[in-house]
Amino acid sequence: MGVTAIRGRLLSFRHAPAGPGDGGSHRYLADGLVLVENGRIAAVGDYAELRDRVPEGVTVDHHPDGLILPGFIDTHIHLPQTQVIASYGARLLDWLEKYTFIEEQKYADPGHAAAGASFFVDELLRNGTTTAVAYGSVHPQSVDALFAEAERRGAGMIAGKVMMDRHAPAALTDSAESGYADSKALIERWHGRGRQRYAVTPRFAITSTEAQLAAAGALLREHPGVHMQTHLSENAEEIATVRRLFPSARDYTDVYDRFGLLGPTSLFGHCIHLSEEEMARLSDSGSVAVFCPTSNLFIGSGLFDLAALSRNDRPVRVGLATDVGGGTSYSMLRTAGEAYKVLQLNRQNLSALAAFDLMTRGNAAALGLEDEIGVLEPGRWADLAVLDPRATPAMRHRMETVDGDLEEELFILMTLGDDRAVAATYLRGRKAQDRQNP
């Protein structure tokens, strides 16, 4: 791939900020350079110190007013729901029946799946998202389509075929045996191929029998290093249904625990209505609770309790995600802004530093991929998002009052920003999206 170079203001996080004003949590360079060799970052530093390392004939991509960060990471999103987003007036279980299951059936058609995957990756890149953890449909071809599209673009995705063997239309159900076999074949075909990784994906406890959850656990044991994704404690009606279906389980989390589905590579979407015992078990197992604010507000599920999950004596690892199509935006900036509002309603707070750390380094750490993505450091993939804090008239007007305060600029980006604030997106050091030349 050769050498590329990107210049501008650089921001990358070292660790989770302790709060506003934590200057040690990040590195900011007012005029920095990212030097890329064969898709990975070779050097990061002040432009004045690194410019002599740019080979003759290599044009530096200069973003003089842009803020360059690692590409955003979305830890929970649904590929087949791109035409479900913005569907009116239903709670979770009705919403699945009325909208989602209808659209997901279309992904049996490989042509539809390929077109959907192309749109999906386009939309992620327009929003500065370079890695996503995605649910496919029950059809293996949906996941094949996404991985193939990501591979073609040079992106790294984590994805899995949904496993559902009950409480869904016949056209969307597999069996414990076929779900296992299809998932195993996808793992063998895609996991570790280039940048692609697999996630074992039982949709949630309601749509999987005990036999299928056991099969999901077997896949995790047989393929160390794969991820697992599912939903947990999103909605009161859902929780009551799980209680009826699994009467011997202590709670919703215990349903997954007894089949070996908890652990450091396990991602649980939502986690709104957890008991103290459930939070302690998630903490002990190293599992990840994924905060999906726009979805939780839109479907009316409840308010994520970050403070409870972050208690020092039993902290639960946390990720941030859009959850399209229950979520209402592909933008991690919009998602962070809504996360701030959700926490305000819970009398909690999300600083701008914490939000941008979550979208980049924090989500990479939640995936166990901090050595690959999420930070601007040598050896990492050169996936970058270039942000424009003056992208709209309202943002330009507001920025007139900002006198070099980075945290204030970040807060404006997460409060007023969306896809229009993403000037460019890079994959492996190559421009994959350019707002000026779409």
C-alpha cells in the first residue's frame, strides 16, 4: 500500500478520563502528522519533527482546521435494519414483529444483502465510523455480504449471523443444529481473515431455546477469540417474558451465564434494568454492557445507569453504540450527545473527554482491540476520522465564542455535530470518504 501522510490537529486518548480537565488522559497536537506505511501507523508527532520522514513524491493530506481522531467504533448495530430506522410508535417486542422481522426476511436474497451491506458501510464511513459490531439476519449470506464489503473497502468488522429458533416468523428461524453449523462455517470462512472477526449472535433469550443457547456456548468454547453479542434487560416486557420462558434461572443474566455466554469478549446490548447481583456477575466475568442511548429513548425502554455500572468495587466494562435501527442515527457524535442527555436525566454526567474516549479508545478496549484500533499510536491500523467543528452555520456561530478550549470544542461537536461534521474518513491511511468530494 505504500506510504501516506495526514496532517492536522491530532487527538488520541491514553486512558479513560477521570473527569473534565483531565489533561493526562489524552494527547493533543496542534499541528501533527500521522505517517502511514502499508496501512498501519508508522509514526505520530509534531509535523515540524516528522515532515522530513515523508518520502519525496508523497503528498501530505492537510486538514488545517480539522480535528483528527482515530476512527469511531460502534459496538452494537444491525445490518438488516437500515430500512427499519424511524419506524413509528411501538415498544420493543411489537416493534420487532411489526417492522424488524419483515425487513430481515429480505436478506435471504444475496443481491438484497449485498446492496444493503454496501449502503451500510457507506453510511458508517460518512459518519466517521471505521469499525462496527454488527448483527446480520438469520441468513448466512447477510454476514458474507458484510464481510465481503468490508474486506473490499479495507475496513475491519465484527459480525455474526443471528441465531433464532423460536418466537419469530418461520422464514427467520433456524434450529439449534443449523444455527450452530451455519455459524461455525462463517467462523471458519471469515474469522481472522484479514481484518474480519466473528461474533456468535443469539439474538436474545426470547428467540433461542436452551438447546440453541447451549450451541452458542459450544461455539465460543470451540473457537477462542471470537466475540459474542446479544441483548440483555432492554425492556420490562422483555424481562418478564424471559422470566416465563426460563423459570429456573435466577435472573435474565443467569440465563446467558448458565450456557457459558459471559466473558471478556461478550457484548450485551442495553443492560438498563439490571439487579445488583447481575451487575456483579457481569463485572466478575469481564463482560461488556453496551449503552445505546438513541434506541433506549426512541423505543421507550429506560435510562442507562452508568454510575451503577461503574462502581469502583465491581466495575462493569462499558461500550457506546448507535443500535440502528432502534437507534435513530448512524452518527456516534449524535449518539454521544444523546448519552449525555440520558445521564443528565439520571443526575449523572458525561464529559466531552469521556465521550470521545468511549467512541475511540474505550470502545476498542471493550472489544479487546486496543492494540489494533482506537488510538493514534505506531502499529495500529490507520483508521481516522477528520472532524470539522464549524460544519454547520449553528456550529460556526457557536464556535465564535470558543477561545482554544479543546473540551468546549468537543462538547459542541457531540451536541451539535452529525455526519456533516465528518470532513473525511480514512481506512488504513487511504481516504475512504470525503465530504467535499462525495
